[in-house]
Amino acid sequence: MNTEDLISRLSQNVPPVPRRTVGWRLGIGLALGGLVSAALVALVLGIRPDLGLAMRGTAFWVKWSYTFSLAIAAVVMVVQLARPDSARLRWAWLLVVPVSLLAILGVAELARTPPGEWLAMWLGHSWMICPWLVLALAMPIFIGLLWSFRRLAPTRLRAAGAAAGLAAGAFAATVYCMHCPEVSAIFVLTWYSLGILLAASLGALLGPRLLRW
């Protein structure tokens, strides 16, 4: 039997996969992991007591918009890499948009602030723990995405792992906003982004081992 005949026989009577299967599968993994991360923030870290007041200001929504837009861009990458035909990432450039916009806001923020206060603005009160908390909160979401990938067919395993870690880190940072009182754009750009990059790096490291099928 030649290869073409074998492929033809294997492909007979194979039911078509619904078009939204990938999206639903990834959505379930994200939702389950996100619920666990949100529960950890509420029960372990605690919701910031002035959250209602903070949500009336611009700084909170700038921070939230940054992390959430990164998460959406990363999910687009995850959806592409969950398929075996992901030759190239067509929408990876979307990640540059929120980073660039927040960088512009950060520079404008520094321009309005006396140079003697720049270091305090950059470090805030939690720079030493912020990236690690984001990474820790990303783990339930990353596990949820790994569960989603088990029924999918990624072929670029390292890239898929990195994208899953990036999405998990960005969603974790979005959840972390409910606890973190830091408002400086330069703080968010540095330390939130570092936590997200740590999650992406971990995903890239583990992807070839955990996503093999």
C-alpha cells in the first residue's frame, strides 16, 4: 500500500470538526484557570479596599486596559498555534500596540514629575514581589490552557507554549489589578510586563515537553 492510499483510507468516514471547537476548548481552559486565579486574589492576597474608588479614576483603567489587551492579543496567537497549519503568526504585531501606548504614557508621566521622584514612581511599593505574584497567578491559567491543548494539534510546541504562557501571564496581571494599588504607568510597564514575560518564558521552556502529542 502506498502512502496516498493509506492517507485516503485513514481519512474515510472521519467526522468534520466544528469550526468553533478550538475557540470553545481554549475558552473553557482560560475560564477555569481564571476563576482559580481570581479566587487566589480574593482569598489569599485580598481585594484592595479602595477598589470601588480606584475604578472611578483613569489610572486603574489604563493599567487594566494594558494587561487585558495584551491578553487578547496573546489569545489570538494561541488560537493560531493550536492548529497544525500555523506557518506564521499573522497578528503577533498586535502585542506592540499596548506596549507602545503605555510607554508613551509612561514618558509623559515622567515629564510631569520632578526627576527626584522618578525612582519612587518606577519602583512603587511592591516592585520586588509584583512580577512573582503575576507569575504565580498565571499558573492556574497556564494549566487550563495546557488542558485545552491536549485535545488540539499544535505543531510549533515552543511557540505554542510561549503564547500560552504569555496569555496566562497577561490574564493573571489583569486579575492582579484587583489587588495591586500601584498606579504609575512606568511601574506597570516594567514590573507587570516582567511577570508576563516570566510566564511566557516558562511556557516556552515547558512547551516542547508538555504539548507533545
